[in-house]
Amino acid sequence: MLIDTYGRVATDLRVSLTDRCNLRCTYCMPEEGLQWLAKPDLLTDDEIVRLIDIAVRTLGITEVRFTGGEPLLRPGLTGIVERVAALEPRPQMSLTTNGIGLQRTAPALKAAGLDRVNVSLDTLRADVFKTLTRRNRHKDVIEGLHAAHEAGLTPVKVNSVLMPGLNEDEAPDLLAWAVEHDYELRFIEQMPLDAQHGWKREGMVTAGDILASLRTRFDLTPEGADERGSAPAERWIVDGGPHRVGVIASVTRPFCAACDRTRLTADGQIRTCLFAREETDLRAALRSGAPDEEIARIWRLAMWGKKAGAGLDDPSFVQPDRPMSAIGG
């Protein structure tokens, strides 16, 4: 079990498979990209599967989410999914992706054992997409979403970040489109994880802003705390159901008290929180020949020291050194 001093138990493992990405989203990284991790620093496919096996078999992990960077850029992704699907007990598996390449890979990922996907899409307008991501790939994402739904990687969840002056007016249009295509839309407050450290709280579109915009067109009924559990998204029933819309208010409505996550970076570091500034090295233990029991002990010790919260509401908050592309979303 991965328990911390506040009594929280981590059952959800986020695994970053690569720090690389084929988009350059303005809220994540600079236009020229970043200094990518050297290949020898990355965990191998075998190392990733071994760590997930330890987490599932020994530490109580029941859900695995593959992230990046962009996880579809990992050459061995389908094989990793297939091997994790064969573990006992078998964890639930999902993938967070920008959707580029999903049209081609969705059927194979479903056949390998992937359960569902989260796809990032911030706008329905191709020109705004190009401005936000600095790439002209809007059509590819739309086609990837369709392919994921057709392959049965459901529920297909769409993650959207609204930015002032760019797409902050699109919340109702995005929800109408998601309902039409049977996707579950989740809005995410912009978080301070950009490589440029340009995030400013006073400039962000808040959960309150998003809900006010949605209510100009839809009737929203709160789903309730019992349904939410430890999920990061507060959800509302749209126009009486069956569709729902979620809002992940990491900044204005933090949910740290219910957090059930542990994170593994692409270079084998354990992070107890997306906003943590400290990491615990599992790669060194792996490569020095440590047995599973020792790796599990190191992992438990790291999670025992997890802090009470991310501290985003603290004026002295210091942004993590690594951008979101390097530690997984």
C-alpha cells in the first residue's frame, strides 16, 4: 500500500512514457521546444513494465494512466499496454494524448487491452488551434477522437483548457459538440506548469467563469460528492442527462485532500504531486540490481512524505523546475 501521513492511499499511477511532444502548446512549452531527455536516461519498456508490475502486485495500484509528453510517440507503446494488460491483478488502463496519430493506433491499442482515452482539444476552430499549439493539426485530432470512439476506447474524454483572448468564449460550443459526438468534456483550469514560467493567476479562466458561460446555454445539475469520490473533476449533469461535463479546478478549488495518485516520470523518478519540487529515483535502484522488495520500499517511503497540498493558493508558491511535458499530466 502507498499511504501518506495524511491517510491518503495512492491507487492511481500516472506513467510518463516520454517527455517529447509533437505540439508546442503555449501553456506548456516554448515554440522552439525543450531540451529532451537523452535516450539512456529514459526507462526502457522492460523497466516500465517491471515498475508497473511492482506497483500493481505489491503496492495496491488499480489504475494506470499512460501520459507524456505525447505517449503515442513512444515506439513500444502497444507492447507496453499488452504486457500491463496481462498482469495479475489487471489494472484499468487509460491514455492521455493530444490525439495526433490516434486515428492510426486506436484499434491496435484497444486490441492490446487499453480501456479508454483522454484527448486534449482546446478549440473547435482550426485557426485558434494553430495559434494555441503552433501546429496545423486540428483535423488530425478530430479524426483521432472519432477513431477512438469507433474502436471502443470509451468513455472518450476530451480535456480543454480555456485561455483569455483566444478560446475563452468557446465553452458552450465545446459542450454542444461533445454532447453531439458522445464525448465527455472536461475543462481544466490552466496550471502553472509552463516551461516559460509565464503563468499568472489573475489572467486565468476560472472554474466559476467556465460554469457561468456554460449556464448561458445549458441547465447544469451538480452530480454530487458521492459520485465524485477521489476524481479530480467536479461533474454536472447536462440538461437532465445522460451527458455530463466536468471541471478540474486545480487552482481555485483544489482537491488535494482526496488525491489518490502517484507519478512515474519518463526517466524513472517518483513524484508525489504534479507540483512537487522533489523526486525519488527508482531508475538507479532498478539499474543497480535492486530486488522488487527494495524498490517497493523506496516507493512507499517517497509517498509517505507526500505534502498536504500543492500550495497553489499560497503566495509563496514556487513553480516546479520541470514543465508538464516532462512529468506527465
